[in-house]
Amino acid sequence: QVQLVESGGGLVQAGGSLRLACAASGRTLSIYAMGWFRQAPEKEREFVAAISRTGGITDYADSVKGRFTISRDNAKDTVYLQMNSLKPEDTAVYYCAATPTLVVTRLRYDYWGQGTQVTVSS
């Protein structure tokens, strides 16, 4: 079983950037496809981005496409989410998640981190 810990959240002004990291322990990250999700107050959790085991395939929600970039370093057992041109509507708790599948997916994640808060001020 893998444990996930997110970091890198914080307060940033609109138009700014943040880089989130998700560090894995317990098992190598290379056997998991990874995803980032977010949940704003009083809203459902939503998909943000996903990346395949080797990093060759990525998928993004339309709301972040062109602004966010997901990447991974399997040697460091870490997945990243680079967030640029941030908007107040990006404010949420961001979670990383892992699933032992061969394909990129927006569904069916088995392991979750505790989340990191991202707040974008206008």
C-alpha cells in the first residue's frame, strides 16, 4: 500500500504560480497512474489532471488546460502539479491520488493524500 503526502500549497495572488508536490512512500510510485483532484468549499471534488505510469500520457480538465502541468519523477517517487496563471476559482484543497492501472484515468483511484490548501486572492 502506498502513502501519499502533498505539499506546496499556500496563498498566492491571481496570475501567480504554485508548484504542488506529492511524495509517495511504502511502495514505488512507478506502478501507479497518478492524478490530482481538488475540492472547493461546498463543491464536489473534481478532477484536475492525470498522468500515466511512465509520464508519457497526460490528461487535463478543460478548466486548467494550458495553465497547469502534471509531471512525475519516478526516481524520486514524486508527482508534481505546476500551476500557472492562477485564478480565484482555482482556490481549493488539492489532493493527489494513485491507482494501479495501465491507463490514464479520471476515475477509480485507490489511494489518496490528505490534501494541501491553495488559495488564490483577487
